[in-house]
Amino acid sequence: MRANFVFRVRLIAFAIFLIALVLLVRLYFVQVVNGDEYRLKAESQYVSQSVNRIDRGTIFFTPRRGLPISAATVEAGYTVSLNPSIITNPQQTYDVLKKYFPELDSSNFLAKATKQNDTHEEIQRKVSEDVGKQIIEESIPGVDVSRERWRFYPGGSLAAHAIGFLGYADDGVTLTGRYGLERFYNDTLTKSDGGLYVNFFADLFTNIRSQFSNGDAAPGADLVTSIEPSVQQYLEGILETYQSDWNPEVEGAIIMNPKTGAILAMAARPTFDLNNFQNEKASSFSNPLVEDVFEFGSTMKPLTMAAGIDAGAITPDTEYTDKGYVIYDGARVENYDGKGRGRVPMQQILSESLNTGIAFVVDRMGTNTLKDYFEKYGLTEETGIDLPSEARPLVSNLQSPRKLEYVTAGFGQGIAVTPIAMARALATLANEGAVPSPHVGVEFDYGGGITKKLGWSPERQAISPQSAETVTRMLVEVVDKALRGGTVKIPEYAIAAKTGTAQIARTDARGYYDDRYLHSFFGYFPAYDPQFLIFFFAAEPKGARYASETWTAPFMEMVHFLITYYDVPPDRVSAVQ
């Protein structure tokens, strides 16, 4: 009897404890995790709701120090509208509202306010909390103040092409993510209207399961990105200056951690304001770093050189005779200046960007080998970056029976890839020969400490670490001795870099324009333990032929900023003591 009594007491105590625990956890979710949603629900009891009831997860930037910063969030306020059928004194109504909206046009307002058979005329949207509450207290006959929520981008145009925006779908009714991360992660960022009434245990365990599952993420999450806001802002300033100096048709840049594939900054010009995009051309919204393909020219040469070294076809000590030109399949391939240089080592091919030298490397390794390495670099496929509408590469020349197409591909002409694909392939040299997976998203945050780390395709080895280091040493010498005659070298830091100047294919006929070029520039540092890879490109800059003229200064400016901002320690002893 006594044993049964004790058991029942313990059972009842455990039940009470369990109920109390559930109530406490539920209270935490109500007040902390879903507090804002419940407050809005309560407000709807005394303030009417507009049709626009956006409920969406926040997108965050990740600063180097401190808490995440909002890149896209939801703001709450009011919409002010009129019911003309019950307005008794339009002029007096106008005079009252004019105090709150100084730019309110009298004639336009009175035209709306005197439509006697009309019951709804919108006057002002996105009204602040303070102003909206003051108008409510005025109790103006015929003036309706309804609750509204809208998507807001605190950075304005900052990282516009990467973030994207919330807009109307093709049906003109449904709000959905358009472009960028807003579109790619639309389903996860979207919160259900009925989310407040979902069974608590089901909701909790669904979120926990998503934290550990490899399947699709549950909806209603915030997105934390790898974009560093200060780096992004500095990069955009550089592009703005470049736009003013060289007036290209389009330009863009990527800063990536080559070891992880995380995108620290991504920007393009022309750009747009995420909070005021209604009058922009649709073409401004597409991201040329992901959605367009280009022939990048000589920035391809280090990849071809690495392939030749890795295949055992050449070594850094290999030499060839440079006549200034070579002929393949009846076509003449020349150096940029048409001049021969006699007996030339492999280093000089990169230092002076010699097309004939790359032709020699391709000839030595063979066309099938070059094709195999380009496939290993990922140049013949999409990268899988978490941004929408990634363009497929145009690499049909790698199926040609002629050697000419492989030679030109070896120095970056005749095949076209996206800037992100080019940056990923070049990151292989900085990542001990392994191809990283570029990405912007880092994790989903469901609130209440429940998160889900995003996973990416595993790295694949394209070349050996030894081959990558060999080419890195060659690219460091390019900066130390060849780039602007070695005048931009930083004695304390080993920087690997290469420029690229490509002719632009004609749109009205076969061949290339004689006066239009694409300038690209890439580099990484500290060269032997890289933290940053920088990739720039610009189509049709005006006033200079070569990329070394237009991109060297911006590249070095970005390098100096990153060294200072991240406190990057020197990786070699300065020659100046």
C-alpha cells in the first residue's frame, strides 16, 4: 500500500513538473521567439489590417566583430487612406493631414476626397509608428489608418544584386522573392499566416529535426550570410570610382575566402536601390556575376599553366622559343604586341602574358588533357552558388577536333564562363589545388537558439597541392617584378595576381571587335596561406586597352584595406629593415 502511494505521489509530481516545464517553454516561445507576431495579432483587435501583411524572415550580414546586421528586414507602420463617402469637410481633412504629410498635394487630395461614391482612396503608405498613432488619435471622420508591414533594406543599394528584393509575382498579387537571396531562399524566408496556431510540440520538433536533417529546410527562418558589410561597402566604393574613371558598360567584383568558398563581398555596376526600385529597368536587377558569361582572357593562363605542370608536361624550368606568333589550323596566334622574345622560360609566360607560351603548354600536354583539367576546375559546369538564374558556360569549343580552339581557350578566348565560375576555378590555386563551393548563405536561424548550418558540395581535388604552390610562386613573382614594374609590391606580404585583357566577340558578325575589351584581374593573399581572393572584371572600359592600366590600383587599394581591417600579419620579412 505504502509503495503504491509513494509511486502515485511521484507520478503526480512528475506530471506537474512536466506541465510546468511545457508552460514555461511555451511562455518563452510566446514572449521571446514569437513576441512580435503576437503583438501584431493583438493590435489587429483595435487597428484594421491592410491587405499587405508581410511576415518574412530577416537576412543578415555578418560583420567581422559583433552581432549580425540586418540586410533585409520587415518594418511595421501604417497605411493612411480615405473613405470619401463619409468625409464631411474635405478641406478641413486636408489641413489636418497636411501637418503630418507636408508634401501632400492639395488638388490631388481634394480630387480623391470628393469622390462621393468611392469608399477607399489611398493617401500614404509606410507611415511611421509615431505618425500613424497620432493620426489615429485625431479621429478624423473618413480617414482610415490600417496596420501595414513592408520589406525594408537598411543598406539601400548595399549588396543589391546579392540580396535581391521582395516584389509582386507575375500574377500581380502575390508578394515573393525576386532576384538574389530573396528569391533563392524564398520558401525558407516565408512565414506561414497560421504560424501562431501550429501545435507547439509539432512546431518545436519540426524545427529541431530541420537542425539536424540534410533535407529541405522548414519555412519561417532568418538567413545569416557570409557577406561582411564593411568589406562590401568598401568594395562598392571602389567600383563607384572605377565607373567614374573608366565608364565601362558593366563591371563587377567578388571577394571570397578561397578555402571555404564563402563570399565576403559581391557587387556589380550599374546597381539600384532596394527600397526604391520601381522605376528601374528590369535589366538592372540581374546579377552579371552569376547570370552572364564572358571571355576573360589572360586570367585563364595560370589555370592552363597549372594544368601543364600538374600533368607533368612542363616544369617551371622548361623553355621554348618564342617567335612572336604560332600558326594552328591555318590561323595565326600572336602575342599581344606581336613580338618574339627568343628563348623563354615558363615564368616569363605569366610575367609578360605571352599567348605563344600558352600555346606551347597546350601543345605539350595535349588537347584532351587540357579539357580534362578545365572540367576538374569546374569551368564546364555551373558552380551551384545559392543565387538564382546561374548561367551555363559556353564551352563548345572544347569539343572541337581542331587544336586552335584549345589553344585560344588556354589563354581565355573562345570559351565564356560566369565571373563566379572563373573566381571559383582560380580559387583552386589558392586552396591547395581543391575546388571550393562558392556560397553566400551560412545558416538558418529559427529563433530560440534553433539553427541549421547550410552544407555545400564537398571539395574536389583538381591539381596537387604541390602544383598549386608552384603556380602560386610564379604569380607572386608576377606581382613582385612584372606588375607595374614591381612598383606595387608590398615587401611584407606575398601576393599572387594576374591581369587579363580579352577581346570582346562581335554581336553582328563572326570574330572580335578591334576596339572593345574586357578587363579582368584576380589575386589572393597571403599567397601561401590565403584568406582572401579578389576578382574584378569590367566590360568595355573607356580610355585604356590593358587591364593592368585600369585594375591594378583598385586591386592594391582593396588589398591594403583588407590587410588593415582584418589585421593580417605579414607573411614574409620586409626587405626594408
